[in-house]
Amino acid sequence: MSKLIVILGITGSQGGGVARLFKTLPDWRIRGITRDPSKPSVAALREAGIELVAGDLDDPASLVRAFEGANAIFSVTDSFQSLQHPATAEEVQKTGRLPNEVAMDREIQQGRNVIDAAAKQLNTLDRLVLSTLSDSEKWSNGAITHNCHYDAKARYCDYVKTAYPDTLAKKTSYLQMGHYVSNWRMAGPLLAPQKQSDGVYAVPSMAKADGIPMPWVDPPNDTGHFVKALIEAPAGSSMLGYSEMLTGKEYVALWGKTLGVPAHYKDVGLDAMKAADLPKFLAEEMNEMREYVSLYGFDGGDPEVKNPKELGVDVSKLTKIEDWIKNEDWSSVL
């Protein structure tokens, strides 16, 4: 009998990547969770044979129903969706708190909702895989205090260990996803390469020039391989999901070499973020994230976190960053 993996965020890059790989595995069937299974944008998933059910991270009862009979669950939360939610703006206006602080609380609650719902499926569940990020306040010894989109995920990972130490925690593993190679598309001019008057391309990077190397990852291709390995590895495993480790300068050099154009590294610090019209609170958070990954590493140096190869990933199947650069559409900047 085939096993069932339930995927949150199946229309996103991580969840979609998990579905893409597991669709090729004959021993698995897939159930995807989406707010509205009838919307046209998910028709292709249904046509591919994926079961779609309604579920909402803010509705615990819907998650319990969606997880029924699951052998594995992949969960991902999105801090920036929480930031843009109308309820966040209402709470900010009511309390005067910063928007990212309010969004952090909402994301923590969403993660807890997933965990509580998963804890009701212990009869069938073999593995819960939580997509997360490291605890930057902890691993920086309190130097980083407002890296909210990291620490929200770390907080609900702590919750599974304290709320269900002898049950669900013993069936849970953790995936810290690295820096998306596609982030330049989502960040607009802030991270888009720009041709200078001398013909050289300035390539902005959130990775400091000579800081600790960053883990670069292509979620649509790579996430499924990470999740498969974490399902097969002992429970409690923690992986830093990446295909290659590169400093900011190394990435820019590879970018220029691959595309055959002259390129130099462009620093993206707090001033550049503010100049790009990011709200002050968000610019400061992004800058704290940048300081954290450059000084302490993406995973903060947590000794429990393993690389993909250490946890059984066939790294030959992961995206090569040079190939990704070669195949990406750069027509808007070249």
C-alpha cells in the first residue's frame, strides 16, 4: 500500500518542489493543502493526480482534517504573508507594535497549529518535517534581536520539543532552507544586477563579500530531495538545505563568468535597503539577518545541523548554481 505525504504550501517553491519529487516515487501518494482547492491556479496539480484539500494555517480544525491518515507531513510557513495579512495591520494600529513583531507572533501561532494538528495523527504519522530557520537570538548570544522571520520558525520548533517531548518530537525533523538563488526576482531593484556606465555589471548580494559562505539553494528542484532524506534519516535530524556554499564575491564572480560579462560585487547594507524604499522596520530586520548570516553563519554554527550529504541526499541531483545562472532569464537586466 502506498504511503501518504501531506504538503503544506504546495503552490509555493518549497512545497511545489516536494510534490515534484514525490510524484516520481511510486510508493507515495500526495495530498496538497490549499485555502481554496477549486481555484484555477491549482487545476494543474489536480490534473497531475494530486489530491487537494482545503486547509488554513489559521484554522486548526481544517489542519486536523487535512492531516488525517498522513504518514509524512511537510510544513512551511511564510513570514511575509503574515506581514501582509490585514489582521497584522489592524493589530499594529491597535497596539503600536512593529509590523514584523506582530507578524512573528502570527507565524509562531501558525506553526503551533500545524504541530498540534500533527500530534493528533500519531497512529499513522512517521515523520513531520518542519521547514525552519535557525534561532538567531540564541546563536548570536543575544546580539541579534529582531531577525523575526528566522526566530518565529525557531520558536515553534522549540514548541514541538516542549509540548510533545515523548511523542511528536520523536517523529519530527527539521529543514533549514538556504538562500534562494531566485531572491533577486522577488526583491526588485534592490538585488537586480545593474549595468554601470563603464559596462561592468554591479551585482548586489545579501551575502557579505568575505563573510561566512552562504548556502545557496534552488527550492523548486532541491527541496524534495532534502525532505525525502529527512523522512528516511533518523527522526530529530536537522539539515541545512543547500546545493552550494558561496560567499557574496564568489557568487558574483561565478555570475559574471557564466554569463560572459564583467561583474563586480555590490554591497547591500542598511543604507541601500532604505534607499530602495523598504520600510524602516523591514530594512533593519533584513540588515540584522545579513549581519547574522555573515558573522555567525546561516545556521548560527549549531553543531546539530548537518549538510545534505551527511544525511543521505544524492547531491548530484541538486541544482548546480552555475547551471541555474545559465538557465535563468536575465533579459530584464542584461
